[in-house]
Amino acid sequence: MITKKLNSWFEMAYMSYGTWPLWWVSEAHPEDEKKSVETLRYAIQAGCNYIDTAELYGCWQSEKFLGQAIENYDRESIFIASKVRGSNVSYDAIKMACKNSLERLWVGYLDLYYIHWREEQFDLAECMRAMEDLVDEGRIKYIWVCNFSTQTLKEAQSYCKKYKIVANQVHYNLFFREPESDGLLQYCQENDIMLVSYRPVELGKLAHNPTLHYMGLVKKYNATPAQLSLNWLIHQMNVVTIFHSSNHEHIQENLWALDFKMSPEDIALLRRDFKWQLFESDCIRLG
């Protein structure tokens, strides 16, 4: 998987494979577990060796399935990001949550660890102290956050005494532009922080939206709307994305979005003229 590198030398795949849809898998249905593990293995074999998961996904099942999927791989060959849920971010709870995630994944460390979202009742300074201590202990390599507004990201970074927050994962695509209206995209680009987009094709809606046909871009790039939606993200400065599909053909289709580069003019055109833009997330608002 090709990677994008910050000036700080942190690097991330242009496209990672996300496990959020595994939230519905139940231990009561072992066929779901088998299918999930097989899909993860297929995605890795197809080139998706950057995997995004969370303790919240599948009520802890997602991490277990990923642990099974990678058990025969060299740990260094798989880049793993996981998240502590926003309702679990006292100092001690973060430390325990990370320990539990490592056990479910059967690994000794996480490449990235996120705070999944901000909840006001928790002391953000204590949250960041826990994250830095996890780096010192060798349990995680890098600190990330999710769904943080520009203001909260600045505050969180001010509490980090030793390590830089390298990325913020947010809801961002051609439809949903809250990172632009909040100023977060510009802030990340100016401060050497990766902005990681989730829902890049908006649960399939962008794959079937006719606008990219009408604008002539499907024909110009000989690409599907889904590929164009992904490409628009990954060729912006400091932007990468996370996608999911359980369909093997769709996984390959998404990966082919790496095979071309949308021009800066067309990126700007879509930023300006794409219809139905919304400036607040309908999933998790920045906070």
C-alpha cells in the first residue's frame, strides 16, 4: 500500500481498510464471524495492510476478528489502528482499554491509538497524559484523535508535552464538508497533521450519485463515481481515507482509485460546485 508522509516523518496509507460495519456481528451467529475474518484476510491479501478498528465496533468483536485474520502475518507487516470509546477516557480507563484491545488483537502494540470522540465530563489533559504514557510504555506508537474540532484539537495538542498528535479522523467526503467549514482541514494542512476521512463514499450513496457523470469526470478519468470520490480525498494535501466493503469486487474497485490522480483544478471544481454539500455531520459532529 502506498503511503503519504508528513514532514514529521509519520506516514499513513492513502487508503486504509475499516472494520466499523462489523458492529452488527453477533457471537450467536458463527457464520458471521467466519465471513468477517475471511473478508479481512481478503482485504489484506489485496493490499490493505493498514487496518482501522475500535473497541466499540461489534462490542469488542471487531478487534477479535482482526486478531484472527492477522495471526499468520508478520506483525510488522500490518499497521493497526484502534480506538478507546469516548465514554471510557479517564486516565485509568484509557490504560485499561488499551491493554484489553491488545489482548483481543493478540498483539504487543498498536501503531495508532485514538480517542474516539470528546466527552466534556473527562479531563482532556488527563486523557492526553494517558496517551503519552502509553507511548512511553511501548503499547502504542502514535497518538490520534477522532471527531475533534479545530478548537479541541488545539487544546489536546497543548496538553501533549512529549509527543505530537499526528492525525484526526473525521466524517468527510464530497457530501459532508464540516472539516472545511470548521477550518479543520486548513489547520491540519498548516500544522503537519493528517486528516483521515471516514465514510468516503457515504455508505455507497456517492457510488450511485449522478453528479460526477454530469460533470464529465467519469468519462475524463475513465473511473467510477466511487473511485472519483476516493481520489478526490486522497489527492488533497494531508488527507487520507478509510473505506470498507465486504464485497471482493468492490474492495478491488476501491483500490483502483490509487491508479490515477485527479488534477488540482478538478479537486477545486468539486470542492466548489458539487451539489448537496452539507456542513454538519449527520454521524458524529466535530466537538
